[in-house]
Amino acid sequence: MTAARFPSFARDTGGYESFYVRAVDPRAPRAVWLRHTVHQASGRDPVGSCWITLFDARWPHPLAHKASFDGPAPLPAGGLHVGHSSFAADGVHGGVGERASWDLAWEGDEPPLSHLPAAWMYRARLPRTKLESPRPAVRVSGVAHMGDAMLELDGWPGMVGHNWGTQHAERWIWLHGALFEGAPEAWLDLSLGRVRLGGATTPWVANGALSVDGERLRLGGLRRRVAVKAGPRHVELVIPGQLRLTARSPLERTVVWRYADPDGSEHHVANCSIAPLELVVQGGRGAGRTLRTAHGGAYEHGAREAPAEPAVQPFGDP
């Protein structure tokens, strides 16, 4: 858990790795989502990138920035693990966010979360995407700038995640939840994926956890079928015996990024980090409870096709 996989990517297959941080304002619909990534296309040298999106419901749309670097990749994995990320760079692309910088620190003692249900799955060739949350519940403080915009964070709840692999899932969903009414310490960290195997695509598989009433409920698993109705702006899902969930990604609160795969293909990722989210707990000590948050949810939808709107950010990947 938490060790960076780069530079161990095989040159003939390549690979990608991302450490990411999400934090949301408990007082207003504002959030920060940042990523430190390495992408190594098959047979090519690695490229490192730093990405950030600022969300504020008062703005007409989120603000996004990305800077990429050839050569040794700027992946401050150690800093992310111990609780700090800082960066500053001039923009090299048009649009908003001509300059971006951030200086953020976080703390929290929640044990790590391994999304995959067995340790051997992190060592095996399949699944081609590995996911974990080294810090599934933290409090983030600091400042993030983009152009003339600034967000000041003062103990905002959030998380630190880590994923890597040789290929993104064919389709995926990631959900994070905090700031639930009547349950301020509860959190949700859930991923779902459909994987391409040969000429077929698997059904949805869910993995993650819900922490509520002092209990961490393991969600999903390989043998638990889930019902999913999802698109870039809305998701409804049921994990039988565990939870029912709905989330929305309002257009004006959604950002779309381009994600490259090592084989040269790409995906498009719609993310809203100030999403309304509601779930009904069906298992564990919290069974029967309904948890709602007006803006404490994060909803991410990944697919090969780009959504009709909003427009994809004008940054290539890597």
C-alpha cells in the first residue's frame, strides 16, 4: 500500500500512475481536486503531469489547469503520503487558469482502504487497473490559486487516492461522499468498473467501503452483482444487501478531462466534486439509515466516448 509503482513499468507495455487529492468545503459548494500523474506510452519515455480543478457553485463552470513535463516525472509520491502537496507553473495552454499553484497539507488517522478484495490482485496482471486509498478520510488545509481565483481551505474533509496500471477499465465510476446530514464523520469511497476481456466487456463490479456509525462496511466484491444506470451526469446503483445510491453531476459543476491509455487509445472522464448524493444503507450497524449530502459528493464517470457537454478540457494527455 502507498508505494509508487513508477518507474517499474515495462517499456513494451507502458503504464500510468496517479496520486490524487479531493477536498470539499463543509460550508459551501466548493471543492479542490488535484492529481499528480505519470504516463508512459508503450515504447516511449514517461511524461509527468500535475492537474487541478477548482469547483465553486458561484462560478459558471469549474476552473481547470494542467502542466506536463518530459523526462523524469514530477511525482511527489512521498509528499502525498505524508500529507503535503505543492506546485506552481505557468500555463502552456489557452483558456482559463493561465497560472496555477497550490500549497495544501492534510492530516487524519483513518486506516488505508484497499479497493481490490484480495492482495494477490495487486500483484497479478489482471485487473489491469489497481486502486487504493492510502488516506480515505483526511482534513485538508492550505490555498489553491488559478488565474485570479483562489480557494482557501481550512480543515476541509477529503481523501487521498492512488491508482495505476497498464490500461484503464473500459468504463468506470468513482464515488466519494462526505458531509452527510446527521453523520458528519461518515464517508463513502466506492469504485465500479467494466473490464474489456478479449471481445467482451464484463458486467459492473463494485469495490469500496462505507464508514458510518464507527463501522467500516466493505462494499461489493467479485461475486456480488450490482445494478447500475449511469451516464456522465447521473448515476443510480444498487449493491444488494448493502446500499442504494443516487448522485447527480450538474452541468455547470462538471469538468471533462481526457485520459490517455498506454496503448495509444483514450478515455473521457466527467467529474463533479460538489455533487449531491443520497444513499440508503442496507447492511451493517447503519442499516435503514438514509445519508444525504447537498454538495459533499464526488461523482466521476469514465468512458471512451466524450459526453455531449460540457466541452472536453483543452489539454492533451499526457
